[in-house]
Amino acid sequence: MSLTAAAHTVPRRVADLGRDSHVLLIAALAYYLGAEAAFFVGTLSDKIFAPFWPPNIVLFCALLLSPYRRWWLFILAVFPAHVLAEIRVGMGTPQLLVAFATNCAVAAANAATLRRLIGGPPWFGSLRNACLYIAVTAAVVPAIVALGGAFVPIMSAGSAEHYWSFWAQWYLSNAVASLALGPVAIILLSERKRWWRRFQPRHAVEATLLTAGVIAACTVACMASEAAIPRGFLPALAYLPLPFVLWAALRFGAAGAGGAVLLLSANLIWHALNGPSLFLTGDAETSVLALQAVIIGLSIPVLLLGASIDETRHAEATARESEERMALAAVSANVCLWHVDYKSDRFWVTNHGRELLGLRPHDAVSRHAVMSMIHPDDRQGAVAALQAAASAGSLATCEFRIVRPGDGQIRWVRCRARALGNDRGAPAEVSGTFADITEQKATEIELARQRQEIAHRLRVSMLGELSGGLAHELVQPLSAILSNAEAARILLARDPPDLNEVVEALDDIISENNRASDVIHRLRSLLKKSEARFEPADINEIVNSTLRLLHNELITRHVRVGADLAAHPPRVMGDAIQLQQVLLNLILNATDAMDDIAPAHRLITIKTRITDAGQVQLEVSDRGVGLAPACQKRVFQPFFTTKERGLGLGLSLCSAIVKLHGGALTLSNNKAGGGATATFTLPLVNQREAAE
Ligand code: ADP
């Protein structure tokens, strides 16, 4: 240690001394009282050696629960107590010093080893900790230190021949103290606050009954053995206190086990040394040895039982806490947890889930009852999603309506579930969550309604802009009909009338009428305000009908159109009117973008194709001004427009429609030749869907 470090350490140690003085005093007093208690319970024939030696446990506890740097303070503090106690029983100075050295050695070795192996409280919180405690403090450490401790009686005129019997006495008295007093003392000192919090008056009553039971059982066992009980029944008497000891361990865990073992040990030792005793086998020494063996044999399983009980309770409490925490988190997220066992058909759901499903808090619910609550239109989809997830072992997500049994209220539910498949791949157990999305669904439905409304109004305004061209489309067939009708009248007025020509004129009238009604039909469907209807639609057909609709507009604005359409009809599942609206918008935007371009260069190319990924792709390219860099990111924002009379809603609406159809819309500048290209992809409809 450097000089500066030492200079810092000395004042710190003095400060420790001041702060700990009362603790040190308590430790010294406890050490002294422990020795006195040991002498009161009884000493062996040398009047010095006690079969149950608490002072070492006092020092061990002090060292175990304080930092290493304060150990020397405790050792110093208990020394006077040791001297006082041993002088009172007539121990000479050399023995007294050796005894103190071995006491310190066993306490320090126990404390240091346990701190290293267990770390900290709860020292008896698990079976592992209790095993380590027993192995260290009742087996290995006292057995080693007893090699030195055995010299104390030899130094007090004991014979060296009896070294191993002194070793056994020293070892057993320390092992018994570690098992009988150590656990109670450690739990009391390090975990008393936790214990006190849980302690209730009924526990005090139970503990008092247990104490009385142990004392009474020990007394009866010892007294009875004195009386005329047949010899063969004597071992059975040793079991008399056992029910009380086990009761204490089962009810109060390690603390109860430790307390009962302490009470039992002190009682039996006192009886062994002061009689009458169950263990009187001749001389007191031998009886005490037999008794110590019994105490060690009994206390080890009882302490392990107590520790296991604590461990189980702790695990239960942790599981309960985490369950409560999960339930709280689930309620905060408006989610409820559920579990279903297919074998028993039992359905478990959190209270929040019961409220959602309209179930009473304690009603037993079967899986079938819950399935029957699903709206009939959604049931098949929900079952299919769950079964698919079960066979794939993945997470299923589906949305469905629940019709609450009590009030018939409909709630929208988002269900996430994970199934644990049984051997045959069918679900055996399913766990998951329900989230109430009724409000979200209502908002979504309202948004969809508003979007449809806007889409309709935009269509109407778009057609309003096209009205000139459309009127022209109608005027043409109408004037053709008129001229054909006039021609027919003239032909009929001839003598003889040329009926063949009249028939041709009538045929023309019919075909022009069809042309006109075709225009009106297309206009009507675009102007009609109707619910979106998803059905198989041919994108090529939509392109052709849109171009027919825009025929005049494009001619008037000197725009040529080149169509490069997929040979195999690219069919998608969607609403043809909405998709046509998207196309109309893209073509009109392309036309607008070419307003400032020389008419000869105004060209729109429309391409449809089926991609390798099985998607339908549609491109509308123009040779217009293209997108300015600042606009590129904003074109899909509602109300963004660069046109004098633009609304800025077209692209955002088109993007929403394409998204609704499971696709994506992009608009970017062409790599070469100027202009921009709008592209959207949609999932190709498969044959089965089309047939359905
Ligand atoms: P509006 O047509 O009413 O302006 P849109 O949402 O359809 O609304 O278009 C937003 C803006 O995107 C247009 O004002 C224009 O600046 C830009 N834009 C759209 N299509 C093209 C295109 N093909 N070429 C260049 N710019 C385009």
C-alpha cells in the first residue's frame, strides 16, 4: 500500500469505528451472552467445553453481514467478551487465546466462503443456497478448524491421546451451532424487514403454538424415557417433536425450520446435560455426542425443506407478479389475454377479455361458446386463419366481429394467436390476445366512406372538364342517326323504294345508337355513386375503355397514345370504376404535363405487363416537363398542386385506391427523353379467386 493510500485509509477506519460503535457493542454483548447461554445449557465434564457454542455464530453473522474492511473491528470488539466469558469458567490465558483464534478462524472462513458462493441474501432463499450453507458451515470449515480447536482441551490438562475425541467435540459443537442457531440468526439480521412486512397476528398465534408444541414434545419424550417405557419404543420417542418441526418448516419456510431446530436443539441439549433425557447412555459426554448426531441428522433435511418451501413460494410470487404485470400491461394496451385447451374445450380469458366478450366474471366458458360468438360472416375466415397458423406453427392475425351474447352488441376484435400443434398437426392448445378495435373500425369505415365521397366528386369534376369532348362524342352518332333517318325517308319516298339501302341506313342508325349509348353507359357508371365492389377486373379492358372515354379530349389536346398491352389479360381483384379513375387521373396529369411541349412531341405510352413476381404492372409515361426536384417528395401529399386550377387531390386519392387494392403507386422522372412515368403494381388475381 502506498503512503498516500495509507494516509486516506486511517481516517476512514476511525470514521468506521465511530459509526459502528453501537453495532460493535451489540456484537460483543451478544458474544458474551451467547457464551453464558451455552454455559447455562450445559458444559461437558471439563466444565469448559460446551456442546452448543453460539458465540462463534455471533461473530460469523457479524462478519457475514459487514464489509471485509470492518471485520477487524468486530474481532477486536468481541475479544474482551471472550476473555470475560472464558475467565469466568476458569480457562487459562494460553488456552483462551488459542480458543479465540480458532473461534475467529471458523467464523471468518464460514463468512468468506459463503459470501463468495452465495453472494448475499436471501441466504436460505433456495435449495442451492441451503445446501451450500450446510456444506460449508456444518461440514467442511468446522471439520478443518477443529484440527486446531482440539488443542484447547489438551492445553487445559486434557490428554493428547484423546485428540480425535476432542476434535469431534469441537467439530460437533460448531456444526450444531451452525445448523441450530445460524439460520435463525442470519434470517433475523438480514431479512427481518421483509419478514416483518408479511407478519400477521395469526402468524404470532401459530408461532406460539408451535413453540409450545416443540417444548412439550421434547419434555414428554425426555420424561417418558425415564419412566417405564419398553426399551424398543425409545427411538420412537425421538420422533415426537418432528410433526411440530415439519409444521414450522412448511408454514414459515427456512425461518420456521431454523427456529424450530434451534428450539429443539436447546431443549434436548439441556435435558441431556441436566436430565432426564432420552439420550442418557452412560456418561454425559457420550449422550451429548449421540444427541448432536441426532440434531445434525434432523436439522439438515428440515432446513432443506424450509429453503425449498421459500424457493417455491418465491417462484409462485414471481409468477403471480409477472402475471399481474402482464395483465396490467395488457389492459393499458386495451388487449386481453386468452388461452384455449382443445382437449378439455376450456377457454380462459382475463377479466378485461370477459368484459369485451360480454361474459360474467366467473362463468365457465367453452371454446365452442366463444366460436359461436363470432359473427357468422367472419367465422370461417377466423377458423381458417387459426388452422393455418397451427399447421405452420406461426402467429395468426385476423380480425372479426363478436356478437355479445347478453346484449347482442357487435364489437370488432383483432385476434393474434399462436397454436401449439399436437402430434398430428392439429392445434392442441392456442394462446393469444384480443384487442377491441371497434372504434378503430368505425373510423376506418367513416374514412373509407369519405374517401369514396371525395373520389366521386373528383370523378364528377373530371368529367365536367371533359364535357366538351364527351358532348362531341355524343353529337357525332346523333347527327349520323339523323342523317341516316333522313336518308331512309328519302329512299322510302322513291318509287319503287330501294329497300336494301333503307335496311343499310337502319343498320347504321342502330350502330350509331349503340355508339352513343356506349358513351352514355360509360359516363353513367363513372357518375354513379355506388359502394366499392371488388371483383375480377381485366386491366387491359380498363385501359381501353378509359382511352375510349378520353378519345376526343386527347385529339383536342394533340396527344397521341401508344398502348403496349400484355398479351395475356392481366386480371386483378378490384373495383373497375375506382381503377379507371386512377388511370383517368394519370392520363390527364400526363396530358397536362405536356401542355408546354410542341404538339408533335406529345406522346403518352401506356404499358401493362405481368411481372415475374406475379404482379400486374401498369405504366403511364409522358414526354412532359417532368417533376421538379423539390416536388418529387410532395406529389402524393393532399392539396399539393403546381397547376393554376388544380386541387392537388388526384395523386393522393389514386395512391389510396391502389393501396386499397394491395398495390403501390409511384411517379418518377424518366431516365432518358424527359417526362415522367407513373407506375402501379397490383396483385394478380388467381384462378380460384376469380372463380369464387
Ligand atoms: P392536380 O392534378 O390537381 O395538381 P395531382 O395530385 O393529380 O393534383 O397532382 C399533383 C401534382 O403532381 C401536380 O400538380 C403536378 O405538379 C405533379 N404531377 C402529377 N403528374 C405529373 C406528371 N405526369 N408530370 C409532371 N408532374 C406531375
